[in-house]
Amino acid sequence: VQLQASGGGLVRAGDSLTLSCAVSGDTFSSYSVGWFRQAPGKEREFVSAISRSGGSTDVADSVKGRFTISRDNAKNTVYLQMNSLTPEDTAVYYCHILSYWGQGTQVTVSS
């Protein structure tokens, strides 16, 4: 299983970004998928997760109401729509399935 995250970049506070994570293999639709992030000097933290069907999601309090996770099982891809970004959202964002991690995509939010 390989995970390829993309969509990060440098944006201003208040802007939006959508991250994508493409997952190889034929197990994608069988498992929940999550997004995590790690800011400089901090531990990796949970951001959001979505069930295998997409019918159930979980979101960290710190991003609730601003971030939305979704998935397209036909494309083996999970998305993270991020709105109203703040400098506190600056981090490397990782997607995760089973015991596998993507390489991360950097999100930098300037004030």
C-alpha cells in the first residue's frame, strides 16, 4: 500500500486548500482513512477520519466547522477540504490507512 498526498502550499490566513491522498492497492474501500498533522516542534496529531463507506466522519475540535473530510472509493482517494485557515494550521499533513502513512504535504498559512 502506498499513499501519495498532495495539495499543500503557502496560503494566507482565511484562505482555503484541498488536500488529496491517493492510495494504491485494492484495499482502500475496506478501511477507514485518516488525516493527521505535525507542526514544527510538536507531536503528530489527529485531524480527521472517515469510515470506509464515507458515511461516518470524525473531526478534531481544533478544526471542527472548518475542515471537511471526504472520499471517493472509485478513485482510491481521500480529501481534506480546509477553510478559514489560520497560522495555527501550519503543519505537514499526513494521510493514514491501516499501518501505512503517506509522505506528507506541507501547509503553511501566513498571517
